[in-house]
Amino acid sequence: MAKGYWVSAYRSISDPAKLAAYGKLAGPAITVGGGRFLARGGAVTAHEAGIAERTVLIEFDSYEAANATHDSEAYQAAVAALDGGAERDLRIIEGVE
């Protein structure tokens, strides 16, 4: 079974306090869903139309698990806490076998 990945590229962070509140809720929700953080923040080099802002990569055992975690009540509470504090592009992608 192919793994699933969350790729979250932030365009801007307008409210660091809301991002921190999101992080306190999102981290545990993602871990409970089986997610493993492979990259979170740190150095970013942007190419083409990219923006050198926070980028997060999370691995799940399956594409289905990645989607189920996103849709979970616990993770949606984290999204509610973010409440416009950041603009980002979150994609869930299926890995190759």
C-alpha cells in the first residue's frame, strides 16, 4: 500500500499566536492519526513560483490515513484555532510504491 503525505506550504503568517494555538492542537491530532513529521519549518529555498516561508512534510502509512486524519474532529479543531492566522496550501498526496 502506498504511503500518504501532507505537504503544507505557507504563503504568509499573519498571526503567530494563532499559529502556535494551531500547533498545540494539530501536532497531537496528527500523531494520533499515525502521522510522522519529516520536515517542519527550518531552512527553505524557494524556486520558480515558490515562497520561502514555513513548509511542513508529514508521512502517513496510507493515503487513506492521511485524509482521515485531516477530516478528524481533533484536527478540524486545530484548523478552527488557526482561524485566518496563516495562508497556506495544504495538499494530501499518495506516495509511489
